[in-house]
Amino acid sequence: MTSLENAIIRLLKSRPFYGHLLLNLRREALHDQTKSAGITIRDGIPVLSVDGPAFGSLQPLQQEALLEHLLKHLLHLHPLRRRQRNPHDWDVACDLAINPGIANLPPGALQPANYRLETGLAAEEYYDLIVPTFDFGNVDGSGAGGNQQDCQGGSAGTGPADALKEAETIDSHEAWQEADGTPLTLAEEMVRSLVRDALQGSDGQTPADIRAVVDHLLQPAPIPWRQVLRQFFATAGRTGRSTTWMREHRRFEHSTPGIRKRRKLNLLVGVDVSDSTNIVALREAFAAELVSLARGRDCQLTVVYANSRIQRVEAFSTSSFVAQRYDGGGFTDLRPVFDYAKTLHPLPAAVIYLTDGIGPVPERMEFPTLWVLTQEGERPAPWGLELRLTV
């Protein structure tokens, strides 16, 4: 993806805040062949998807504008806010909300003025204007209904709802439904961490048109750490299958039990046992919360105690998990826990690491990671979700 990397380098020079945000996103190939790029939040992780040839065919300024468009979807948490709404109309409303402030967008970008709509409204306000009255659309398809609505003083059939019925976004929103598996507060914490890192990398320079959004993210209402930990726990679960006679098998009807999906949780918990985290109340509060969460789920926890190397490993099932402490000491190297995670079978769904964050880390994230940091700790890597543990 040379064209994408070049676009990011240009943004790092011209608009460093956006460039640093992009550096911390997971990247993958886009499977929607009709678009050149898309963004979503999957299992608490922001994912940027790009079709290399399609993205490379855009002019450099259009590439930068499209990336800015995607980042604004992320900063506004648009994929998370679509729940219970008509998908097509919500997607259109989100583009109408952010496009007016972006110059050099690719051809076809939706603009409110083209549909006799006021500029500067929030996505929810555009959504209310364009969704036809008494028409909830098709939640499995485009979401465009057939009723007509008299909007902005126009005659029936000529309002925004009718004009935007076949409208398309310039980026792919197909993966937005994957964001439904991430609780909103968890996503906010993830985006907040990305914003902090981007501000640090850009010397605090924030684009004027998103300054209010950034300020809101940096001054949120306090969220209890236990709530975030529980949400990460729930998001990290694996999907398994079990048979049940309460559901009919799709192929064999009454002769074979049906299949019911179940959530199977397999986590690796790292505990930094260096002197800086040797706080009895902190470790016991963390262990007690893990006990509570584990007993409420069908799960397997592998607890790895480590400083510069692994000191002790314990495996617990739901029924056998009990709160314990192990004291170590010495300096910290955070890499051995992740190396050990790669040897487990099955691989852990996620890693939860209690640490002060001071020590070498892997260059990239191979498992969804929650850094549970001490109050004075430092986030050790640009990847992963940060949580401050207070007792």
C-alpha cells in the first residue's frame, strides 16, 4: 500500500494530528470492491481498510481528504451511533455532517447544500430530516423506504428523503455493523487514547474544525475502571457452538439438534511484579474484579506473573479461579508475556496486563490488549486500550 503510506507521510508534514492518528490504526485490505477505503471499530480496535489500486487512482489531495473523512467518522464514533437506525440513511447523514469541512474530497461526496439542507448540523439532525415519516426502511438492506415526505417546504416526492434515497457514501460503511460488538464507553476510551497519542506526536496541534470534539474527548465524565474492564471482558469473548434441541436444525429438521452459539472466553492476564507495582490494595482490587468477572462467564484464564522474565504461570477455569498475589521485584520487560501468549493453544482472545508501563514492548499488537496502568504509570505502546486503575 505505497500510496497509503505516502499519503500518511504527507499528512504527518501538513496536518500532523491526522497523520499520527493514522499511524495507530490497524490496517487491512478492503473487501468492498465498490469503494477505495473504509473505517470501523472491531472488538474495540479501530481498523482502517484500503483498496490499494482504487486508493492509488485518486489524486494526492483527494487521498488526504478521504483519510480525513474516515478519521472524522472515527472521532465522532459514527459506526457506534448507528444502532437501531436505518443503516442507509444514517450512513448518508454522517457524510452530510462531516463533508462540508473537508476540501478536495473525491467526486460524488455528499454535500448538504446540494439537497437544500442546512450546513453544520449533527448526524442525528440530518437523519431526522431525511428519514421518511412512518418508514423505518429495510434494516437488512439499504434502509431506503418508499414513502415520500414534504421537507424544507418542497412538494411531496421532492424533499431530501426522496432525493437521497439512492445516495451513496464515498467510503465503505459495510463494516460498520461490526462496531455493534463494542460498548460505546469502551470505544470512547479507545478513541481517547488515540487522541492523546496524536496530540503528543503533533505537539498539541489540533485542526480547528475538530477542536471541540477533541476537547470533549479529553474532558469526559469519569468512567469507573471496573465498568471499562467488564466491557473489555465482554468484548473479548470468543464465539463457540453447542447443540440444543430447543432449536431446529436448518438441514435435518427434527432428527438432529440445532446449533446455538455461545461465548467462550479465553484470556491471558499479565501481572507486572516489579517493585513499582507492588501495591497490595491495587493488586488485590484487580484480582478481586477478575474473580467476579470470571465466575460470571464460561472462561479460561491464564495468569502470567513477570518482571524482566516470566516468574510464574497459573491457569484457572471458572470454577477454580481464586484471588492470589505473587511478589517479585526487579526491572520490567513487557515482551515475555506476549511471547508466552503466542505459545498457548488456543490463542487467547485478548491480553489484560496490569503494569506501570515502563519497559520494552513488542513492536506491534498481535492480540487485543488492555493496559491496566497504575495511577502514575505510562502507556507503554501506541497500540492497545489504556485504563487507569484507582483504588
